Amino acid sequence: MTVHRPRRILTAAFVAALVVPLVACGDESDPSDTSAGDPSQATESSSPTPDGSTTPSEAPETTPADSEDTTHTTWYVGDSGRGPVLFAEQSTHGEPDHGFGDELAALMTTPQDPDYRTLWPEGSLKSASFDGVGKDGVLQVELSDDSLSERPDDLSAREAELAVQQVVWTMQEGAGARAPVQFLVDGGPADTVLGIPTATPIKRKAPLQTLNLMSITSPAEGESVTSTFTASGANNGFESWVGWQLLKDGKVVKKGFGTARGWAANRLFPWKVKVDASGLPAGDYVLRLYNDDPTGGTEGSGPDEDTRTVVIT
């Protein structure tokens, strides 16, 4: 029997009343709560119940203790129904680079996911260091020169803001500290970067103002998967609902849903769902994860979503 999740129609006034207090929380949430989170703390959609909740599942296997690989999270720009936002993409490297070389290189590298883009040209970020301890310290990022002081005509004000936030979020992730970022040119503070005032250290902006509200952590773009696999990520959506679809040539061939660990706070919450692709021929598919649109598509910008191309073997 197919269980249909009831749709709640909300007025624009109610949605606005819900969202505004969340954004007003500002920049005071813990950094570990606003990134993709720990998928081991999420729930899996293996046993959905009529009300849309799921039964908890075992945590996924962790990386072996003797592994020398290090996972880095880089923030890239992508498009959503609300305009440009930041998406997180993870990559694995060798031994940790305590000079932030991996973070800087990733920011100037084309993302794996073709839906994302970076706004930092190759060679624009010269070096980085961390002066201090925790959020009381300062992350310093040296620019190659002052050629990026003004915003180019083909870059919107929103994109310029996100370019700066790309660096802030990525560098804080690499340092494991919520320290603000001071942009430097020739060793001194850069007055502006892409037209954004940067004479004083820049803090990360509130997650709900900056990030896409649905993010896939795993699988990676182009990853090979079996006929049943687990996807994980982070979300902030109505009633914590998480929907998934597998698409072939633009058509939905499988779908299901799960539940994130929360909603209605100025952060993203981990989720984990089991994707059942049994019976599908081997080949390339698009995995789409999306959150709920409480208006049923009648108001607002629609659900936030993230996609990955996967190869079912």
C-alpha cells in the first residue's frame, strides 16, 4: 500500500513568520552544526511510518584508524530557487596540510559537481595562516595582488558576497575553528575584495542566509553504487522531511523519503536515507534530494535540492 504524506498549505504570512526569526538568529550557531554534519547521527529511511518518520539505523562504518587520507570540505557557489547560494563538496587528499594549501587549491579548482562553480581564479589566493586559538584567533588569507579589489561587471553583488563567504566557510572548516578571516594584500589588510569591505576580519554569515538548505555529502559526483546504497547529507526543511528520487533521462524511476534530525533552527541537520535502486538496469542516473515545500508550489521559491550523478553497477 502506498502511503501518501499529507500536504499542508501555508499562507505566505505564516511562512514569513516562521523564517524571519530563524534568519534573525544571525551568526551565533556552532560551526559544526551548520556544515554537512555527521551522517552517523542521522536517521535512515529503511522503515518509513505513515507519519513520515523513520526508524533509527546503525551508524555507518568509520574510516580505519590507520588511514592517512584526509577529507576536506570546500564551499562552492551554485544556483537555487532563492538565487545563488553555497554548496559543500567533500574531497579526499593524502596527509593533512597544516599550511592550508589543500583548502586554497580547492577554492581555485573546478568542482567535481558541474552544478557548482568557484569564483576564485587560479593563482588568486596566495597563502593562508591561522593566528590565535579558536574563535578568538584570526585566519589570514593573502591575495596574489589587488586586482580583485573591485567587483567585475559580470559578477553580481550577491555572488561577490558569496565569493568572500566561500573563503570564510572553507578556511574555518580547514582550521576547525570559527575564527574570522582577514584578507591581506602585500601583508596588509585588503580594504575591499570584489567590492566587499574587508579592512576588518570577516565572519561567516548566518547559514540560512548563505547555504543551500539541502546538501548531499555522499555519494560523490560520478560515484559507482550498488542497487541499494546509502545517501547522506544535511538539510533544513519543513518538518525535517527529506525526499529522494532517481532519474533516468529526466524521468523519475525510483523515489522515497526519510527524515533529518531537525528543522526550524539557524543550522542544517544531518540526514541519511537508504536508496533502493533494485530492478533498475546498470548505468548512469541522477540522484535528487530535496526538502518539502509546505505551500505545495503555490508560493515562495519551491524546495531546495541537490543532485549527484551516480553509476549503478
